[in-house]
Amino acid sequence: MQRQIAHSLDTLGMPKVDSAKGAIERLNPDVNVVTYRERLTSENIDRILDDGWDIIVDGAPTNFPTRYPRE
């Protein structure tokens, strides 16, 4: 989902994960959206993937420094 339609002035100050969840649920109320307010890393990927999801969306910004931080 493009962020341009997932977020609006009505959701200013709201975490983007919650804003996107609301937009998806408004488009299709039959979709069950589960959010994680954390960056997907090698330390938490097994815990998150173990839940057996059909689809996983990484909503990180597309700029290189944010997507691939130095550790």
C-alpha cells in the first residue's frame, strides 16, 4: 500500500504502523492486520515469523541509511 493513501492529516502524530492498519481495515474490514512496533531484525525475525503469517510487509522507509543501519 502506498504511504500516500495510508496516512493523512487526520493521522498526524499517530504511529505510522497504526495509521496504515486503520487504512487497510477501512478498505477491507475482513482483513486481520497485526502490527509490530519494532524493526525486523535478525534477533526478532524467528519470533515474528513463528506466528505463521500469510503475508509480511516491511514498512521501513526506502532510504538506504534507514533501511540498512550500521550496527
